[in-house]
Amino acid sequence: MTTAPTGDERVDDPRGVLITGASMGLGRAMAELLAADGWRVFGTSRHPEAHPDHAWEMLALDVTDDESVRACVAEVMERAGRIDALVNNAGYGLSAFAEEPTVEEVRAQFETNYLGVHRMCRAVLPIMRAQGRGHIVNISSLSGLFGTPPSAHYAASKHALEGYSDAMKYEVAPLGVQVAVVEPGITRSNFRENAVRPAEPLAVYDELREHLGTMGRMAEERAAREETVARTVRRVLNTPRPRLRYTCTRLDWIAAHMRCWVPEGFTRWVVRRVLGLRG
């Protein structure tokens, strides 16, 4: 059973951060940067034994499993006695056009990207409330602001995460807990190649699928590196009262604010031009 901190931690103890999905990609970049900054980093992976070469503590965690979440948070508390920050980074990418995946495939998308975040927050928030302090950073995406093909359900899961984070920020701020979302655009990482494809893809989308795959690979060649996202997370964690949303590059910032500044028709025209879409 997870116990609340007693309040007698030494002030010189390093701050502790729990990062989900830290075995590779964005999560690993965050763990490396924060560990170098002096944080006590607890990274997680479903198979931590497969990732022994790291400068932080790696724990087993499956964010889709209630008991795994409880055991992981309890282990952090046993080792450190506190959790100063939670970074919900574990992600699942379903690369599928809107009508292609089964309900079960869509459910798997939401189990990680939305319900997994909720499980982690439910486990950590009682600890942060008892401490009277804490930061929660949810890794969203520009897809949480507008959807682009072939990621309708990935975008839907990130839209859900945005709304969840927005409401929770109001709820827990009076308790001393800060909530923020980080919204990366396309990043040079292995996320795209690890994305799951539908079991029964529809041939009618094959030409568009191939075209978007080519466009995506070209965009990644010019994209920001994982360290850019990690530096944004560090910035949020070092801000006593962060705002709700953070983008990672100037282009990401412009894309995010198109929703507020320009008519919808112009935004859709820009997206079609960028993706090389007809119609």
C-alpha cells in the first residue's frame, strides 16, 4: 500500500520524478536530461530488464494495468519517500484511417494514451496532495489540437488528454499541484516506425497511405530532435506555476495558434498543402 510522505524529507534530497515510457525515444531523452540536472529519475518500461544501460532507476510498469501502476508508485515511494513530478509520456500510436480499426484496436489506443494517464494521476495525486506540492506533465501532441490523417484515433486520444488536463489543472491547483501539457509536433524519433497498423486495412486508402508515409518520412528529416521536447519538459518542471500548454518549437507554436488566429477554412487549406492532399 502506498503511504503518504511524512514531511521529514531532508531539504537537500534531490527532487524525484517518475517518467512513464522511458526506455527509448522522448522518455529516454527526458530521463537523461533530468538525471544530468540532478533529479532522482525513476523511468519505467514494461520490460526494464531489457534496458540495463542507463543512469537512472528503471522500474517495471504497464500503464494499462491497475495493479502494475499501484506497484510502481509504491516502489518509488519505498525508495524515495516522495514524488515531486510525474511525466506521463508512455504513448501508443495507431496509424489508421478513421473507419479502418476495430473497436478493440481503438480501445487499445485509449487504454495507453488516455486511461493510462488517468491511472497514473489517480495513483500519484494523493501523494502530491499530502506533500502540498507536485508537478504533473502530460505529453500530448499537436494532434491534440487538430487531427490529420492517418491518425484519427490517435488524435482523438490526445484531444481527450487535452480536455482532461485542462479540467484537472483547475481542480488541483488550490492543493499545490501544477498541471501542464507539452504538445510536440513531428519529432525525429522511432515513434512513427513503432506505430501499430490496423489488422484489416482498406485498399481504398492504399494510395493515400503510401503518399502520407512518404510525406511523413520527409518531414521527420527536418523535424526537431527528441532533446528539444526534453528541454521543454525541463522548463515546465522548473517553473513554479506553469501555464497549461507548451509547444516545443517556433513552428509548433505557429501551428497551435492557427486554431485561434485564422479561419478554419484557411487552416484546412494549409494542412492540405503541407500534406499534399487533394479535395
